[in-house]
Amino acid sequence: MLISQDGEGKKFAEIRGHGAAMIRRLFLPAGKDCLTETRKSDERAPVIIPRSEHTVSRANISKNALKVLYRLKDGGYQAYLVGGGVRDLLLGLRPKDFDIATDARPEEVRALFSNCRLIGRRFRLAHVRFGREIIEVATFRAMGEAQDDEGHVVHESGRILADNVYGTVEQDAWRRDFTINALYYNIADYSVWAFADGLHDLEARCLRLIGEPERRYREDPVRMLRAARFAAKLDFEVHPDAAAPIPGMAALIDGVPAARLFDEFLKMFQFGHAFASYRQLRRLGLFDHLFPQTAGRLAAAEDDHEERMIEQALRNTDQRVREGKPITPMFLFGVFLWPTVEARAAELMARDSNCSEAQALVSASTEISLLQARRIALPRRFSFPMREMLQLQPRFLQMRGKRAMSLLSHRRFRAAFDLMLLRAEVGELDGEIATFWTGIQEQSPQEQRKTLGTSSGRRRRSSSRSRRQGSAP
């Protein structure tokens, strides 16, 4: 027994590692490895692990999720915590959210919860709201009937469209994407149900698809991005069978709605594993289809300073997440687009000798951001500030006068300053410029005016105003 019923209050730190030991002992045969073992079994029944032999504790599950689970059970329905929540609890991690699967239909879920609303058209989901926390409840699903020669409904882009229909818990598990997500925590007896050798792959730290990889990617190309994200987040290895088709099928990403790709961008780059996600995307050939202009610029670059700037920005973002500091997607978007925007601005100035650097950056940032929006739909509340951040870069070269003073008070100064520091760090900008703007922020307003040479100008304006007021009738 690893953690008994009496151990419900143990902290995450006390259970980390125990789950892996349990999985290794019970489910991973000696000498077997996720990347070399071939399994031919057609057995679709779950392995059921009783409460006394696993590490999922109700103390570590959201109280609101437990309320939903218990009310569904008391209403006579099956209720399971599913997917990533169970996976992360077994790994000793704190889940980001808690999703629930049940045999209750959406309308039946709504009847149980006054704080519930139904969403979705192809497949209805129930959202049970508790303040800012939303517990998502899905009815068990099974794949719908096929409609082409091979049983698929295929979009002209090559993506298979297969409508979902209600099913059983077993059908629901086998339609999931990765084996490590085919894990269910049963609130009826606190057991864990593991389908598709999910516990085996969890222990082996391996991402393996359920089903034939090419077909699963055609069903939903975002699964390729999820493979990269899970590998980065969990430090897992993508199984060769799952990784091999991705470079050749990556173009399917082009047909995914831009708004959905923005959601995937947030999941990959805003939760503390941005650098690892970027490396996975590059390795699997997916980055080119998310940021095509940036990928083209990096491929054509004569040196690696632009790549180093991007990677350092990603490391900095991960550090800020670890420290609990605020982050915004507009900054990383700006970093990704800066090499292309800078190059485009140079082309515009070379074409028109009357075009200033500031004018060129305005045009280039607008043009490139609109092109990028065709792939990832960055909302306006982020895209406009991002353009301002990029357009402020030339103003750091001017370190005297009123424009330098106004830059300090600009609402995008801090973001623009951070980008300027990155440029200086990789040698794109003189390091003395970064030192100057770093130091001046530590000065008092009076010292800043003196450093920038604006104090005397302010006195002259004041004197001029006094004379005008004194001569007024």
C-alpha cells in the first residue's frame, strides 16, 4: 500500500515519485521500454487500481470538482475525473484544471446544477461555474459513423471530420488521443481506471498515440501540437511511431482555425515550459506552420543572434512564471515577429529614401502582424500593444532631449525596454545603450531631466508662461 485512505491529507511533495514506483512495480515488465516494446493486444478493458494502491488523493482535487463528481454519483450517474487531471496527480503534479466525464446527457447535467450552462454545437459540453473556476463536464463519447470510402468525413485540406456521438466509458477512453490521457478516477470507489496501457507509458515517460498515428492526426491536426506540448511540459519523449509522421503532415496545421491556434499558443508558451515547447516545435517541423515568416527569416539568417534572442526571451518567460510574475502573450509574439519586422523595415527604407526608420517600422509591423494573424489570431488587445512595442525600438537610440524623456513615460516603455535588452544581449544593439536606459530608471525625476538635458528647457517654458500671464490684460 502506497497511500491509504488515512493519508488523504498528504502534500504533493510527499506523493511525488510514489506513483511512478507503483506503476513500475505493477505494470512495467522488467527489461521493457516504451520505445522498444511492441504490444499486439486487442484487450480494451481497463486495468482497475483500487484506492489502496494508487496516489490520487481527494485532498489534491478541487473541492468544486468533487462537488460535481459527488452530485452526479448521488444522482445515479457514473462520474469520473479524467485525462490530464488524473495524469498529473499520478505524476505528483498540481493539475491546471479538472475535467469530468459522465454517462449523464448534457441536459441531465444542467438539471442537477443551477450554475450550469451548455456550450458547443458539434458536441455539447456542460460548464459548471463556481466563481472564477469552471468545471467542464462531458458526456462519454464514441466516434461517429464514417461517410467516405474508408469511413471518414474528410475536409478538402485533408483533415478528417468525424462527428462525435454519445458512448460508454470504454468508448470514451479509446477515442482519446494519447495513452497517458486515457486515465479515469472513479468517484464511486476512488479507483483509477487505466486504458490502453496508459500507466505503462506514464512510467516510461512516453507519449504514445491511441490508434494509427496518421489517422489520428488527420482527425485533428492539433494533436501534433499537443504532442509537442506534452513532451515539453512533462519532459516525456514522443514515441517514434507518433513522431515520424509529423513533419510530413505538419501542413495540416494550416487548416486549423486561427483562434484555436491562439489557445494552443497560450498553452505552449504561457505556463512555464515555453523554451522546451519551442525546441519541440522546431524539432518536429511544426514551428514553420505557426510562425512561417519568422521561420523563413531564421532559416535565411547569416548568424544565430536572432534565434538566440528568441530562446533567451523564452527562458526569461519561464523564469517569470516560476517566480509568479505577470506575463503577456503580446511580448513573445513581438519577439517572434521582430526579426521579420526589422528586415521588412530595412527593405522599405532601401526602396524609399524619404521613408524614416520610424515610418518603416510602423508599416512593417502592421504588415507582418496582419500576415501572422492568418495563422494565429492574436486578439486586438494584444496586437496593438505589440506593434507599439516594436515601433518604439529606434527611440532608444536617442538619449537626450524631450523625446527621450517622453519615452520613459510611454505606456509601452517597459515591454519595449525588455525587448531592447534582449537585442543588446545578443549583440544586435550596443550594450552601452542598454546600460544607459537601465541606469536612468533608477534616478529621480529631477536627475532624469538633468541626464536627458531637459531641465533648462522646462524653466524656459515656465518663464515664458509667466511673461505671457503678466502681460495679459
